[in-house]
Amino acid sequence: MAHQIARATRLRFFTLSILLTFMLLTLIAVSVSIGASMIPIDKVFLCLLRVECDESARLIVELRVARTLAALLTGGMLAVSGVLVQGISRNPLADPFILGVSSTALAALSAFLLLDPTLIAYRQLSILIAFAGALLGYFLTTSISLLAGGTGFSLILSGIAVSALFSGVSHVLLFLVQDKLRHPYVFLLMGSTSRVLPQDLVYLAISLVLSVAIVFAFNIPKALNAYLFGESYLAQLGYRVRIVATVSAFVASLLAGSSVAVVGIVGFIGLAAPHITRIILRTSDHRATIVLSLLTGSSLAILSDIVARLVSIASARGEIPLGVVTSVIGAPFLAYLVIKGGKK
Amino acid sequence: MDKGNISRSALPMVLLALIVLAAGVGIGRLVAPVYVSETTTITLTAVVTRPVTEVVTRVTATPVTVIHERISVVDSLGRALAFDKPPSRVISLAPSITEILFALGLSNRVIGVTSFCNYPPEVSKLVSEGKISVIGGFWNPDLEKILAAKPDLVIGSTGTGPHLRLKDQLEQAGVNVLYIRGSSAIDKHEVYSDITTVAKIFQIEKAAEELIARVEREISAVEAQIPKTGKPKVLVLLGPPSWGLYSAGGNTFIEWVLKTAGGVNIASKFSGWPQLDYEFIISQNPDVIIVSAHGIDHKALLKEIAESPLAATNAFKNGKIYLLDQEANDILMRPGPRLSQAVRVVASILYPDIFGAVDIPAVIKSSSELSVSIVQTAVRRLEATYST
């Protein structure tokens, strides 16, 4: 019986992987062919395949590819980060930013802006500062959590404390920055791929590769599977709760932090993608969900990015922040979650 | 096995519930708009915008003999305000409003300004002498400081959210609040109507007429020299590119300034202050890029632009990137009496052959080799005409 179930799950995993990859490729193709400049689609693909390409088309295609890849990587990273955070907290409503990384990134950036407003003109430097802020947030959360016993539960509570503190601090700082930089600050770090440059993708790629390596080196998926049945069960299998929680939180922060630094805060993917993955897979086996959520998260992000661009092309409003679109697409799903949760 | 059965029988129930819910929401949507569309504020403002200017101009045209009992004006929110006598303790919530008040010669009635208000230079002097208090920033006016100054009139801008949010609290405290278009003005006529509205409260319509006539004269002097063809495409960026590629859309006073100065705003199909993306900018290929860059190191900003996709535009290739800092930035960003100067600054950026090099300090022009040359010529030629 158990054997049959395992086999059915494995089969479903492979079919879904193929299907989702196919969907992702389609979305990438659509995303690359849509843009404000309305260059013909055949020209785009001739350019991509390096058949023939004039200078202006090459630049536009490069930017579209950068946008698409940024959305793809951000989506995948936030989804994996979400799976890890939900796993260690055993809380279906946890999302990557619950560890406090986004608010500390914003606080770090605004503190440096206050020292020197010119920082905003150095994109690479501001990405690094935001990233450093995110990691600082992680260390703060983890230290508080370790003082409180180092369980998944304490991790979430200390994360909430850290993010509440720093979102307040960052807004105070940004309020002060206003006198130096006379631009509305509310949109700082609001996630959008519209200003991503090709060279920024390196940061995303590095942290993704690093995270995947750490996840498999520490055998995190298996440990999280065991953790679903409680701490004692995890200990029986020879894992140390503290190490599993700390490493997972580190990887989750690394992923969320680098995406915040490059693209900005994109909500809902980290929450919704793991759930979508679990529901379509009909299992919570982290070995499968971590891999598959990469695909669902990327698809959701690219879809949102396409919608954001279409809105800006068709309407008079300009670019909508990516985080807003993901919420609009993700919110009905939350409603579904609530209904499903209520039934249990 | 039991569990499976339960979930199997529960599934149709859930589906049914969802369908009912969806139907409910659908019906709700169908019903709701009918109700909403009657009370929607959009129609209201559409109705209001025209009459405001008409009312104001019509009243100013009437002979002065009648106006003795009460002064009444309609502000840009369509509210009617009445005064027994001209207010004597006025607080301005925006630099452009301060400029209007001072240009009308009301400097002795202003008791509070924002920390952004720095023009005319008299304002900073009065602030440092303690005759005018600072009541906070443009985006974050401080209610308590406003009330502590005991004003009898506060003037705010309709285009600024924090100003509108102050309305109820100020009214409750018994302080008159007047809203003028301010940053939501879309052309010179709305700026003129702002000036007229303010002047009417102080019964100095004559001064307003003169001020408007002068601004109008200055604008038409520039307009007359603008070539009819070969207008350059212009991109205005509010802040450096990494701030988010924000620009000025088709219904802003910046669009009007660009158009009047003989430029074509590439973002004019958008409304308000839209965020653009690099692809849109490159496909539009602006000939001139004007960046509002207050307080940012110019070299660093030009370097950022050089390393961004903006380097592919004609503007960059021909060394036509202009950074506006300090006074130049203030002139372009404030819909007040210096509107004619804004037109002039942009015209000299777009047509240096006709208007000569820009003679406002802190307009920084990039050369094609990226060496920054700060244009510093004999300054304030324009300002001489402005002294009151």
C-alpha cells in the first residue's frame, strides 16, 4: 500500500515537473515577446537565436531577457524560501519575510541614504547594502531565537519582533531622508523588475546556487520531513533541531534577502507558491516540494511580471509594482486556503 | 478508508460552496456598481473642475463696489470659504504656495512655511529671524506646529495627499483651510487660477492680475521664439534611475512646461507620475534627458546613467543629459509664479542656439566624454525681472 502510494507520488512528481517546465518555457517565450517597444516577435527570436540582430533590437531583447530572468529567479527563490520557512515553523501561513529580512534591508538602505543621498546613484553598492542589511536581520532573528531555545516556533516569534522593530525604524529614517532627497520614498524597495540590469542577475544566480548546495549538503529536505512529526522524532533520526532550524533559516534569508536587494519586496509568492505546490503534488514531502516550488514560484512571478507590463502598455498608469500584482493573483488563493483550513 | 470517504463526499460540498460564493460575489458586483456610480467622486470632481475657474474669473470681473461685507471663494476641492476680513496669519504647506504669497506681496501675513520653502530669499531670512516658523516638511506637515502658530488660514495643495489628510483635523480645530491645485495643476491656467484664488481672499485681485500678466508676457516671449518643427523628444526623470525611473505624465504641469518650451514629453501617454521601464525609454529614444537630481553627487549620477541602458539613447550619445539641482530643480518642480522661468530653463536646454546657454546655477550638462562641466555664467538675469 505504502509502496504504491510512493510510486504514485513519484510518477506525479515527474509528470508535474515536465508539465510545469513546459509551462514555464511558454511563459518565458511570452514574456520575452511582450514589451513597450512593440518590436515584431520574429525579430525578437531571430535576435535571441543570434541569427541576425541590429543594435537597437539587441539592447531591447537583452533588457527583456534580464527582466524575465529576474522574475524567474526571484519567484523561484522566494518559493523555495517559503517552503523552508513554512517547514521549520510548521506554520502554513509563514512567508520568507517573516524572518525580518525585508525590513532590515530597507532600514540599512535608508540609514546609508541618510548618510549620503548619492548612494542611490550607485546601484551595485545599494544592492550590497540591502543584502548586508537582510543578513543582519537574519543574524538578529537567529540570535534571539537561539536564546529562546532555537525551535521553529521561537524563530518565527523573534522574526516577527525583528521585522516589526525594523519596519518602524526604516520608516522613521526614510521620513528624515525626505529632506535630502525630495522624492516620495514609499516606493523604495517596492518590488519591480523594471529597473533590473543584466549584470544584477549574477547576485541572484550566486545565492540560488549557494542555497541549493547548502540545502542538499545538510540534507535539509529529509530533516524537514521528520520535523513535521515533531522535535523528538527529528532527534531520533539523528538530526539536531537547532542546526536544522538555523541552517534552513539561513538559506531562506539568503534567498529572500538577495531577491529583496535586487528586485525589491515581492509579496505573496513565498506564501502561495509552496501551497500551490503541495496541493498539486498531494504531498508535503520536502524532497519533492522544494524542487517543484522552484517551478511554480517562477511561473507565478513571470506571469505577474507579464501582467504588470501589459497594464503599463495598455493603460496610462505606468508600471505597477510586481508585489501588488502577485498579491492580486495570490489573494484569491489565500481565500481558498482559509476556506480549506476552516473545513479541517 | 473512512477519511477518504469523508473527503470524497466533502469535495462536492466545497465545490458547491465555492460556486455559490462566486455567484454571490458576481451578483454583488453586478448590483454594486449601479449604486456606486451615482455617488462616485470621479464624476463629482469632473463636474467641479470647470466651474471653479469660471466662478473665480467671473467674480473678479465684477465691480469692486459690492465686495465689502464678506469675502468668499471656492477652492479647488469645490468647497466655499467665507472670510469677514482678509486673514493675517497664514501658513503655507508648499514651496509653490509660499512663492505665490510672496509674489503677491503678502510676506507680512505669512507666519508659517515648510522646511522646503526657500524662495524668495526673503523667506529664509524671515525664518532665521524667527518671524516665520517652520511647520514641518512638504510631505509631512506637523499638525501641532500648525495649531501652535495660531493661523487663521492654512493653504495646501490638492495634489499632495498629506495636505488633504489634514483637512478634517484643521477644520475641527476651527482653522480655515484653503486648497489650491498646487502640484495637481496641469497647465498655466490652473496656476493662474491658484494665484487668483489666493489674491481674492486678500482682496488684492489687482496685484494678481499684474503678476499673471507679467508671467504670461514672459511665457509668450519664449513661446514666440520656439521653432515650429523639429521638436526634440524629452524624458524627464524624477530622481536618479535607480530610484525607479519615475517620470511626469500627460496631465502634469511638467508636461505643459515641456510642451510650451518646444519639447515632446515621451511619457505623455501616461497620467500622473508613472514608473517607466528601460525598454519603453529606449524604444522612444529621447533626444534630451532632464533629471531632477536634488542633493545627489553629479558625477556619480552621470556615471550611473552611463552604465545603464540609458546610454543607448540619442540624449546620452549627443551629451544632452541635464541634471537639475538646487534652484534649477526648484524652478521646474514648483507650479507657482516662476512658471515662466521653468519654461525658459527648459527652452534653453532644448534650444541653446536660440536662448543661449542655461543661465541658472546648478543645471549640469553632460558632455559626450562624461566630463562634467558645470554651467556657470552670469546668474539671475531672469530673477532681476522678478524682484517685487
